[in-house]
Amino acid sequence: MKRILLYEPRYKNKYPPLGLMKLSSYHKTLGDEVIFVKGNIKEVYLKQLSVYLVDRFTKIENDIIPETILDNVFYYLKTGRTIYLEAIENNVGFFFPTIESWLRKAFRDARKNKIIDDLKWDRIYVTTLFTFYWDITISSIKELKPYIKNSSNMFVGGVMASVLSEEIENITGVQVVNGLLTDSKRIGLTTNDNIDLVTPDYSILHQISYTYPEWDSYITYATRGCIRKCKFCAVPIIEPDYVSYIDIKKTVKEIDSKYYIRRKLLLLDNNVLASPFFKDIINDIIEVGFFRGAKLKQKTKLYSFYLLLKKGTNSFEYSVALWKEILNFVKQLNLSNKKIASDILDKYFKTDNFVPNSFSLIQCFEELDRNFDIRKITYKKRTVDFNQGIDSRLCNEENMRLLSKIAIQPLRIAFDHWSLRDIYINAIRLSAKYKIRNLSNYLLYNFEDKPEDLWNRLELNIKLCEEFDLIIYSFPMRYSPINDEQKLYQTRKYIGKNWNRKYIRAIQLILNSTKGKVGRNRSFFERAFGKNISEFFEILHMPDSYILLRDIAEKEGLTDNWRSLYREIKEEDPEIIGYIENYDLSLIPDKILITYKDFFNHYYCKYDDLLSIKLNEGRYRKSS
């Protein structure tokens, strides 16, 4: 049995790492032990080291009860504080001096990243995501290297690795697996298996504390690749060949039998409408229970994990999952019931940091159930989401009719260029005709577009909502290069040829209040983005604090004062506005600052100033 570590860096992301989940399933079929870690490898190692050391302690002193010292061993290894050694001494006997010396050495070694050979992993797989996560990803790869037995068995894959494979290998010395893992020989195994077709192991998601927003989704593909070769897209690099049909039925049914039954079907196809088998794909979706109006009779996670643990598969993962859900359940009880539940927990749970055994968890659940009746069943609406969006250029009567047969919500339609507006409008008309009312789209900006193109697309969606009584949520998506000579892909500092830093920051601030989306409400849109393009550019030039805290700035009369000065300067000396677009007041010549001090003073107004409403005339000055 090999020890396998699956690792995802500590960035926030919506979807769980499918590649690692497939590797988990594959290695478990080989009888290997699989651990999934997101971000904090040191803490995971210290927990494993704690168990390893306590096991050694029990071999020299039989009377030690592991549960009585595990937490304190872990806390000592983590902090080095002697208070935890004293607590350990109270629970061990004659051999404490020996145990103390082992612990002190283990603490020193851990601080120096000296990893015990028995606890090193045989294989480590690291997933990557966007190129602008460069720094955190590279530092994570370097941090992991002491934990592998043989560096030749450490592999990096995923989006960033596929796009920047040479750069990653040069900096880290770790082997990169770019594209899809269709042959297990690429990771040094003797088999010849297509790991990309393996059903993902959803159970490993319970090993970590992070909760992915799309945890309740079947995440899969009905096609691979794309027929387009858009310059801004990484798909041609990662999935260069278009695969027109993948049977999702087997995957969904296997997930149902092994893991938690899910409410949503999330398909990551890059261009599903290009498939000549689109009708078959729709029929597959209907067959697995995602027809229009479908509802799921769903058990709670607490009840489901109890049943899965009793089945005996993935016992460690479902022990963790049930443990977490029991603790969450108790937290939500009122004071009197919490006391009853806490007394039950104390009977079965002896540590704070280490998962109880499956028998104790099952017994604990059943006693809680006798007191609180926690085997609830709910009915929830099912949804299908082609999350990468459909190609408006391929929308027609037939495929829109087919889409209307499934529980599509929302229907995402890409609207990357203003030049595609007539094609896009036709796609929206068809969706309205077939009563698909909940829509969404991605609006690419900061690429080759102009700022007014973004406003035009947003405003068009408002008009279409009004005309067809639809709900369209727009998601402006800022372009960042997947690779460039200046290496701006590492920092998200790329500025398109028609954009500038001030415009980019203004859009970010506007979207901040809506969590990145723009709805159908015209009054909100016009206040946020302006009633016309002229007002839109005015808002783009507005001081940051006035955008983010608009109500306060308007109430204090600051916005009106700034707007009056802005319009006057724009009319009489428009070159002055260019200094704002540079987004660096320190570059403005003193002569200009003095001449237009009333105008530029507004840009020295900080967020905290508005929040405290302590604005006094002349209090702002040029930063030193």
C-alpha cells in the first residue's frame, strides 16, 4: 500500500479539484491510502506525527490511553509550549522523561522541516488553477518537496500547469503533467489507464475544512474541448481535441451509489452545442433525473453520512463528515437542547482534533436521533448548469427546444463581444420562446474591447429582460492573459489597450456591492453604471471612495461637488482628466495639483474618512 498525498493550494475556488478526485478513485482501486490537503500541509503532518508518536509511547508504556494525550501532543508539536508537556505528564507514568525527550526532538525537527521517513508520502499530486495564482502555487510546490520520499514521484497538473509547464518545471524541478491525464504511464505507473474517465471520489472533500460552493453538484463533462480557438482562452491548450460525446449516466449513477446524492448537475463543457450528439446528451440528462420541473427527495447531510458510514466504504472520509455534521447540528440547538446533546457527545468524543472511530460516531448519531429525531427528508428543486456557457452562434430552434426539456437554471450564454449582439439577441429570443426565463452570461472585458462595449452589453441585457420578462444576470469577467512576455499573468495587473488602471478599479468597486453580478433592475443599473455612456465614463473617473460608499458621499454633498468640478475641467482642460486615469496621484506635477487643488482633493478622500464622516475643508493634502 502506497501513501498518496493530493494537494490543492490555499486559494478560494468554487469547484472541487476534479483531477485530484479522479486520482483518488484510481489509487484507491490500487489499495493505496489517500490523503487530500488544501493549503496547510504542516498541520496535517503534525497530526499524523502526533498519532505516530503516541503509538510509539503506548509500546513502552501499556497503560497510556491515546485519547487522553493526543490533543496535547498535537498542541505541543504545533506551539512548543510546556503547558502541554505538563498535561501529558499527568496522563503518563514512569516513562515520561523518555516521552518528553522524544517530543522535544520531534518539535525541533518539525520546525526545521525534518520529516520522519515513515511519514513521507510515496506520491504527491498538486493541482493548479488560474495563472494569477502563480505565487501561492509555486510556494506551495516548494513547501511540499520535503514531504516526498522520491522527488521523481511528485507531479503538478491542472490549468496553470498546462499553460505554463516549462516555467513551472524550471523553477520547481517538479514534473508537470499538462492537459488531460488520459494515460497512467504519464505519471510513472506501469498501467495504461485513462484516469480522466474515472469517476471522481467525492468522499475526499470531507477530509478538509474548506467547503466548496458547488459541493452539492455532480460535476462532469458531456463533451471535451471546443471547436473555437479564441485567443483569450486556455481550452485549446488543455483540451486541444474536441470529444463530441461522453456518457454521463455511468458517472452520475456511480456517484449516487457511493456518495451523497446531489441536487445539481454541473456540466463543464466548453462548447456543448457543437456536438452532433446534443440530443443524446439531453436524453442522458433527463434519464439521470434532471428533467424540467424535477425535484429531489433528499436526506440531510447528517443522516446521509450516517448511512454511508454504516455501509463501510470510505470509512475515514465519512467518519470525518459525520463528525463535522454532528458538531454543526449541536451548535444550532437552543441552550437546553445543547446541554443534552453535549452530554451525549462527551460520552463518545474524547479529543478535539482527532476523528472518533466509526463505531463511536454511529452510536453517537443513534443516541442523538433518539432524542432529537434527526432523520429528516426534504424535497428540493433540481437544476442543470452548463457552467462554461453555450455558444450563441450555434443556438437554433431545435437545440433551444431540447434545452427547454431539462431543469436548466440558469442558461448561460456567452456575450464576449459587442459585435455579436445580433446573434446574442436571437439566442435570447429563442430562450424566451421556449420559456427558459432564468439566464446568465459572461461579459469579457479588458481584452480588445472598449469600456463603452461593456456598458452597451449590460444595458442590452436590461432591455431584453424588460422586453421578454426574463431574469438575466450578467457577470463581467476581467481578462487576464494566460501567458505573456511581461509575466503579468502572475499578478492580474494586465491592462487592456483600451483600458487603464482607474477604469479597472472602478469596475471592481461597482461590482463589489453585487458580488460580481448585475441583475435586471434598471434603476440599480443606471445608478451603478450610469444612464448613458457619458455618465458611465464619469463614474469610471469618480474617486474610489465615492464609488464604494456612494450613499455617504452623496449625502455629504461630495459627489455633486466633485461632479461639477469634473465636468468643468473636462470641458475646459480635458488633459487634466488623464492624470486620474494613471491612478497615481504622486505623479501629478505640483503646479497642476495647486491649480486644480479643489478637484484633486476629492481623490485624497479615503474610505475611513467617509465612514467616520469627519470631512473638513482642506484636510486632504498630497501624500509625502
